[in-house]
Amino acid sequence: MKHGKGTDIFANGDCYTGNYACGKADGKGVYKWKNGSIYSGEFKEGMKHGRGEWKKVANSTKCNRFEGFYAYDKKNGQGTFTWESGNIYNGNYVNDERHGYGEMYWTDSSVYKGEWRKGIQYGRGVMTFPDGRIKDGYFENNVFKGNT
């Protein structure tokens, strides 16, 4: 059983380099997928856990990427997801979904600051549009419902 630092190259072409405990990735490490994705950060019991950064394309700044906190392989807590398009979400995650307070910035200069539930705008929020219009109130299923 591996314990301490090491490297594994898996049959599917993926590779892990970092710390092990009881035979599993544990502590700091880097996991590289055969498809070019990479995760660098903390692990626990073989899963992404703690602070880390995932990038869809290892050596690219123009790709989907996430930097923040994970809990047992899922985005959980504060984090920033940047899409290849340039859109950015900065806020809270629960079970891999935007949940709680977060801010979404679109490349057209639209901005939403407010509450999210299971990945959608839900609750109190403010949406600002490129033309300067503002919708301030309650959102449900990504739709502005008014000042209720």
C-alpha cells in the first residue's frame, strides 16, 4: 500500500503524482487526465478535497477552469469558474452546483449578483444589463419575478 510521495500511471493513460496515505491520493498532488485536463491541489481518500485548480486544457488560459474548494470530488464552498467563452462565476458551490450567494459576469457586460439554488438564479438578486437597465428583486428559475 502506497504511503508518502509517489507517481501512478493508470491503464487508461491518466497520471497522478503527489502524496499518498493508505494507498490513495491524500494531501497535495497533481492528477492529469489522458484527455488533457489537469487538477492540481489537495486530495483526501483518493478524491479532490480542499483547495485546488482544475483546467480542461493543461497549458491553456482560454479553456474551462475552476479554482476553489472541493469536498469529496465535488465543487463545494467558495470558487471561481471561468468558461472558455470568458464568462465568469464567482461564488458559493454546494454539491458541484452554484448555490448560495454568487456573482455571474458575462462577456456582453451583463452581471448578476445574488442568490443561486441548484445552479440557477433563485432568490434575491440584481441583474445589470449592458444598456444600463437593472432588475433588482426576486428571481426564480433564472426569471425575474419582481420586487416581491
